[in-house]
Amino acid sequence: MSMLTTNQTPVTEFILQGFSEHPESQLLLFSCFFSLYSVALTGNVLIILAITCNPALHTPMYFLLLNLATMDIICTSSIMPKALKGLMSERNPISYGGCMAQLYFLTWSASSELLLLTVMAYDRYAAICHPLHYSSLMSTAVCGALAAGVWGLCAVNTAIHTGLMTRLDFCGPNLITHFFCEVPPLLLLSCSSTYVNSVMIVLADAFYGIFNFLMTIVSYGFIISSILKMRTAEGKRKAFSTCSSHLLVVCMYYTAVFYAYISPVSSYSAEKSKVAGVLYTMLSPTLNPLIYTLRNKEVKAALRKLFPFLRN
């Protein structure tokens, strides 16, 4: 039963707290966040252009990397414009509809990235452990189906969580203790039962956080075992170089996720969640293209071909 009574007015907008508790750092934070956002957008757009325009990069690994870059753009763009605006103003309101839209696109892209990292681990497993069957294990059809499955499954999952959120009553207070709309702080503001939402969050955490992490660990267990069995040092070096970038991204992303989100809503910490939010919505999308391009000769060659002025 709804707890909304005649004395309570439904919330039509929320206030994003952002980093208002540190007014002396607002300008510094704006400069840092704007720089990170600019580098994230530029880097991921360049990766998409390099892969799209270079036929030599039309392989499963780079197709998945293109999807990762797209997810990073959606993730950071769903929250950064509003967060930057909040750092330049004393009050940062967001409409109820805007909050639900932000929640949807952020959750969709972030959960898709977790699932895609597992698919990318499988791709590296197939390439290193079963090189003779790689073309069939990761054919164009299989690759396309995996990517579509990631986007589709996460879109449905996010629609369920957002739909459950819209069924809740919000009757004040309306201060979200974060710099973007996120499930845990929103649940704390609800004046109706959040039991179903909490159960669904636990199930999502189990699948996206724990199951996918274990699948990735298993894949890399087989990969490392295969590399150690290789006879030549050159073969080991080449095999490790094809998966080291992905392993670095996985470690970075899961660190942020486990740091703040694999925990009950009741133990939610605003400060901890803000730090994790910065890690996976700004730092990760910024570092991903740098990690993949700086450590990848093929991507660097494609960028030089696309932009001749980079050759020097």
C-alpha cells in the first residue's frame, strides 16, 4: 500500500548534492572532470573511427572494443553534462523524468560493460586456448549475436529496475546524496516499500558482479595455463600482449564496482559511492581508450592512417 497521504506532495524534482559539501574544491573538480570528460569522448570516438574506417581491424576483438567504446560514451555522457553544470551552480535540480532517464542510460551502459568484459575474456580464451578453431568459435554471426545479447539483456534488466523505481512514492526529502541519479540513494528517499527493488538489486549484483567476475577469472585461468605451456618466450610474450590490456581494464572496472556496489542498500555510503562513481563513469572511460591504443600497434597504425598529422 502506498504511504503517500493527503499531507504529502509527490516529488517532481530531485536535488543532486554533488560535491557541494566541498565548496572550496568546486573549481578544481570542474577542471578535472571537464578534462576527463573531454579525453574520454575524444579517445572513444577516435577508437570507433579507427575501427570503423580500417578493414584490417574488422575482427572480433576490435568489434567488441568498438562496443566497449560506445558503452563508455553513453556511460560518461549520461551523467557528466549535469555533473559539470552542478559544479558551476549553487543548486543542481533534476526533474523526476530526467532522473529516471539518467538512471536508465547509466545503468544500461554500466551493466553492459560488465557483461561485455566477460565476452571479451571469452574471445581471448578462444584465441589463445583454441587458435585453430577461433574463426568458428568467434565467427561474424557469433560475435554479432554476443554483442546483441549483451545490449538486449542489459536493456531489459535496466528497464525492469527503472520500472520498479517509477512505482515507488517519493514524498520528500528530495536530496540525492550523489552527483548523479543512482538506485541506492533513490531507494533511501522513497516513502513506500522498497523490498522488491532490494531483492532485484541483490539478484543483479549476483549476476553482473559475482557471476561475470567468476566467469572472467575462469577464462583467464585457462588463458594463463595455456600461455605457461607455450615453448617459446616469444610465443608467451605475444599471447600475453593480446590480453594484458583487457586484463588491466577488467581489474580497474571491477575494483570500482566491488568497492561500492556489491553491498546491501542499507549499508550505502554516499562518500564511498561518489568515489566509485568517479572511477567507473569518468576515470574508466578515459583510461580505456588510452590503455587499448597506447599498448596496441594496430590501433595506433589505424589512427595514423586516418589522421596523417599523427604520424610525427
